[in-house]
Amino acid sequence: MAKALEGVRVLDMTHVQSGPTATQILAFFGADVIKVEKPGEGDPTRGQLRDVPGVDSLYFTMLNGNKRSITLNPKTETGNRIFARLIEACDVMVENFGPGAIDRMGFPWKKIQEINPRMIYASVKGFGPGPYAD
């Protein structure tokens, strides 16, 4: 039996908990989720609450099952080209950085839409209106 999101490719630009949980649910429903992580560091949860030295923590694996991971720095020339190709090839992009972070990587919404006009962009934020919103 086919899963509901088979054939949907998700560009996962999330870290820690809220974003990875959202993209993991998409993966469970059959989406092909490509998680982009920071070179040399990866998702911070890879090392948080680690109980076995030298392996990914259970915390990380619980939030990132059924995903493929790559490391990439979109701020470099090569990383910028690869990231643009990922945007072109994906249907959905999910991010949970602070406000403006994707823009500072060189990919404001207007550029994303030029690369892939069918892109669905989801942004998960930890704070709503109030003193911590920005």
C-alpha cells in the first residue's frame, strides 16, 4: 500500500526538536526527507544526552528516523549551488531558524520562488508575538 506522501521530497533545514519532529512525521507518511546539517557539527542533538561515546544520541535518532542527512554550508559558493539544486528538486522546505536566517544564507523567499515556483515553504518558530519573537 502506498503512503500518503510518497513522491513528495522535503528539504529539511531544521534542528533540535520542533522542526525535526514535523519533518519526521512527513517521513513517516512516505515523504523523502533530506536533512541538511552544518558541516563539522551537524544537528546539535547528535551529541546531546549521548549515552554511548562516538555515536548519535538516542535523542537525535528519535527525531530524525526515516531521513537522509547531508552536511552543507549554503553560504559558500559550492554550497550555494548545491542548495539551489536541492530547492529545485524538492517540493517542500521546512526550516526553524531564527527570523531572516535563510535570507542571510542567500535564499530569500523571492529567490526560492524563482528557483522553484511550486515550493511550499514551512517555517516553525519557537516564539509567537512578544518580546522574544525576533
